[in-house]
Amino acid sequence: MCGIIGFQGRIANDALDSGIRAIGHRGPDDNGRFFDEPAGVALGQTRLSIIDLSPLGHQPMADPSGQVHLVFNGEIYNYRELRAELEAKGHSFKGHSDTEVLLHMYLEVGDAMLPRLNGIFGLAIWDSRSRRMLVARDALGVKPIYFAETARGFAFCSELKGLLKLEPDLRRLDFAALDRYLTFLWCPGEGTPLEGVRKVLPGEALEVVDGKIARRWTWYQLPAFRGVQPDLGERDAIAGTERAVRAAVHRQMVADVPVGAFLSGGLDSSAVVAFARELNPDIRCFTI
């Protein structure tokens, strides 16, 4: 878990440091900041090091020309395949982080990279060449991004407390959103407990220009259910489910630090550990 934060607009640069401190618990290993003062842009990140523990994984990360900067929270499970594809096209890499692969994917195909990513992420990319910012969230919305669009500009953060350091005047409560949270134990849609703050929705992306949202679109939608194959037998259904779960677990075990499991005692976590042990027989498990 890392944290990202940033803005474009008339927001004081020292507010970014306050926001980074507010979300410091998300990334105790490292933090960084980037400013493009003529454009009124700032990006910050707090890092929990999982892949490439070296300084080469530091964020915000810049492309070789110094014109594109990225902050990223999450993990890209197919980054090795994407890296091999990019290297075949002439891209060279300094480290071995998935963050650097993301940056080069953007350089290669731009926003079209989003459907190519298999993973969980919240990201923001400032492209000074086109003077636009891309903010995007993973397909199922595992990683959060909160944002606000005010008279002073556009601001975003992984947590509300960090966003309030950038825009302190956003403290009016949204009672309808609170009612939905207390009713459903979560708040459907883009609403948040604060009236002026919204969520980037799962599988959604924003394009920000001059401190305003110029475009907002959904890059991913859940596939439509077409029904069970009439000739699919029980044995084939079980085998197919096993293959899918095994692939999902194995691809999520890529890390440069030890991987463990938190067991609830139910079928889900037990099945995950059963497949994880195929790659790591000594995986450590914890429960309460």
C-alpha cells in the first residue's frame, strides 16, 4: 500500500508536504515530491516498497526526457510481460519496478495502456508535453482515489485526510452519502462523506487540463454474463475454476519482500494459501 497526492491549480506548494505527512502511514519506506511551478502542478507519493526496493523505484518517477512524471499506488501483475514487449520495441530500463514499466507503457501508447494492465492501481501522470494530467483507477476499484474540483483547481489523494491538506475548505458533510454508508456499509457511486469530494469510480479515468476536468471516461466495464455453456460438465467447470484461481494467486505473489497470508478461517483464504504454497511451501500465515 502506497499513497499518492497531487494537484493542478492555485494551491500552495507547501500544502503538498502537509498532505504527504497525512498519508505517511501508507508508505513508510520512502516519499517524494515533484513540482512544475509554471504549470501549477505538484505530485507526491509515499512508498511501501514491494517490487524493486532500490532507489530506482523512487517516485514521482520521470521519463528519460524529464517531461513525463508518474505517481502510482498498487501492483501490476503482468508487468514482466509488458516489459519484455517494450524492450523488443527499443525501450530501456534502469530498474526492475512495475512503476517504470507503467511509465514506458504510457510513452508507447498513451491512455490506451489502461486496458493492457492486469493489476490494482491508482495513478496520476503529468505530461508536460501536452500540459495534461491523467488520473486513473483500476478496473474493480481496489485502490482509492479521491478528488475535488474547486475554484482553485483540481486536487486528488489516496485518502480524504491528505486531500483536506490541499483543500481545507471541503469539510461540509454530505449527509446523503453518510446515510448510504450506514445503510449499505459502503457508499455506492462517487459520493463521499464530504460534499465537495468525489471518488474516481472503478475502471474510470480523468483528463485534467488547466486545473479542470476536460474529459472523464470509463475504460473498463465488467463483461456481460452470457450464461453457462450448455455442454460444460461438472468436472470441466471445477477444473476451469481451479485454473483461474491458481493463475490469479500465482501472478499476485511477485514481490521482492516476503509474502504472507492473513487467514479468516473460511474457504476463500484457505484456497488462496493452498495455491500460494505451490510456489512458496514455507509461506507464513496469520490469523486472529
